Amino acid sequence: MKMSTITRHRAGTTFVFVFFLIFLLCSGLLIPRILNVYDGIVNRADITNNESIVLEYLSGAVKRSDSSNSISITSLNDSTPVLSVTQDNTTWMYYCRDGYLYIQNARKSELTAERLCEAGNMWLSESNGMILVEYISPDNTMNNLILTPRCGITGGTQ
């Protein structure tokens, strides 16, 4: 009786040890795949941050703008192009300078501008009532965004 108990104990211990070794082997084989997925997530986050965050800020500002005469192009004293957006009768200016996107209330000084995110260079042009934003991200990827003013509802019944 004593002999079979020892044998069962050794068999159970051996099974757990083999199972643990198989677990370690599988984990070792999966680590490169896990790191590959992690690197993909980090790379995609960097691409999103560099290329689209600035344009998303601008398109979001235009979506929240007033319905008439709400967007235009102006410039600061140093010729920095500015997207001017009117929201709730307050004019906000969006511009890129020194590697960052800034937002500033048009009535206040440039010293009160708020830094929104890292950015590259932005050029603005207007054609046929639309504003073309040409944006070059810090990693030299060029993106374009076409902005149009919001239209108020005309005619119809309420």
C-alpha cells in the first residue's frame, strides 16, 4: 500500500511538472507574437497621433461652429495661417506653431493660446467657399482636409 501511494504521488508530481514545462514552452513560443501585436498597436497609435489628431480637431471645430459665416482664414502678426471658427458668437483661432496646434480666443492675446497637441505644418487656402487644409505631420506625411461652412435649414415647415 505504501508503495502505490508513493508511485501515485510521483506520477502526479511528474504530470504537474511536465504540464508546467509545456506551459513554459508554449509561453516562450507566443512571446514573439505578443510583442508583434504590441508593436503594431504602438505604431498605429503613433500614426494616428501624428497624422490625424490635428485634422480631427479642425473638423470637430467646424462641426460645432455656427451655421452662417462661421469659418474663414486669417493670419497672425507673424503671417502664421489661422483657421478662424465662430461658435456661439465667440471666434476661435486654430493654428500650428513651433510643432504644436494651438487654439486661441480671437479677442485675447496670443499668450492665452492653449496648446492642444503636437503638430507639424499647416497651410490653408480658400476656393469656392471651401477651405483646403494641407497638413504635413512631424513624420513628413502629407494629408489634406476640405472644410465647408455649415448650412442653415432654409424653407420647409416646422
